[in-house]
Amino acid sequence: MQLKCVYFSPTERTKTVVREIADRLVRAQPNLFENVVYCDITPKPRRNSALSFEPSDYVIFGLPVYAGRVPNVLLSFLETMTGNSAAAVAVVTYGNRHFDDALIELSDLLRRKNFNVIGAGAFIGQHSFSKTLAAGRPDQQDLLALDAFALDLLAKGQVPLVIESIEGSLPVRPYYRPRNAAGEPMPFKGIKPVIDTTACTACGICAARCPMGSLTVEGHASVTGACIKCCSCVVHCPVNAVRFDDPYFEEHRLDLEKTYAKRKDPVWFL
């Protein structure tokens, strides 16, 4: 069978998690898989064509948690997939707050698209908004957990997972909305990063990595389209010329760092 790794990973933490699971599966049973195929659906053009799989495929499907759910920008694309009874493992990464309904939502979506969902796991990566929240994760302890998850998958085989046993709610709840100190929802939708034009070298990295295709470079980078706050541009800028300075964004970041500093552990369901 072919082992296929599909991931949306603007900051590359989900990519790290998915690839580690795949590497451990191959190391543990090198004769089980014919080859490994990587499918990065982060770049916008990669989502122009529907994904289709073969019954003999073994698919690891990884997404980051956005506001407690599957990123809404992906929902219409994911609905175009065809599973054809391929075995699938649902994986989400989150920044140490909580994965809420994202894992059960992804698992149920895969089931509806005719995948045989055999396992699901929620793992932690450094929060994209912060330099301190879950800093450096996935770390060595996380890698050991990913190895254990992979071995558990192999031991279980391809027996279908009972989706309803996953932590979360079906039907899924609304997307998580940050609130200020007074308990009022923050207006996050229109927030976009700002570019320090005196520091920007017009290298084009941010534009190339933006999953929305919303950055352009003409003399310096500029934001010209919708922003999903994935922070790919911030994380990958080599000269730190991109940042979020909106006061609501900063208030939310500080609240996250204060409230969710205690280390969360990965969980998985088989």
C-alpha cells in the first residue's frame, strides 16, 4: 500500500507531526508500505484540484486547529475529496489551549467522504500567535508520543474507529471567539499583519508561503487580500518585518499566554 501524508501547515508544525508519524510507521514496518507520498495543501494552488484516493492507500491527514475547529477556509475543498475506503488517520495540532471539536470534526468529515478512519490524535505545536506558548513544540517528549501513537496504529490494524468516542461534540459547536476582559467578543475578522517597509527586503518568502495568496511584493511586501491569522508570514520572514500589532490581537495573545501556560499532553483515540 501507499502511505500518503496530506497536511495543511502554514507554520510547519503540523507538517512535522504528520511526517514523524509516517516515519515511525515506516521504521516499524518497512515492508508494509510501497512508498511514501507527501501532499502539502498549504499553497493555495494545491487546493484547486480535488483529492482522490485508492482503497489500498493509508492516509495521514493533518490540520492545525483554528478557533477550535477545522480551518473554515478548507471546508469547501475538503468536501470535494473522494476516499474510496482508504484507511485514514485524522491528526490535528493546537497551540496548547484546546482542540475543542476540531478532531471529531475532521474525523467525521473523513468518514463522510468514504475514508475508513482507523485512528485520530491531537498533538501540540507552538502557538502561531506566540513565541512563548508551547514554545519549541513538538519537542522530544512529543516525538516519543507520536512514536507511541504510530505503534498503536500498527497494533490495531485497520479496524474502524468509533468517531463518537473522540473528545468533542457532534454536531460541532461554533468557532471559538476570543473575548476581552469584559467578556465581549473581539472583532478579529478584519485584523491583518503589518509590514515594516524599512526592514522588508522584498525577498518574496511571505508571499510565496501565504496560503491565501494575499501578499504581494512590489518594492516591499504588502497585504492585499484576506487574512486567516495563520502567521506563516510572521514565522517565516527572515528579517522579522511582519507582525500583528492590532490591540485586540495583542490582548488575546497575552491572555492565551497567561491562561494556558500549563503544558498539555497529546491524546489519541483508536
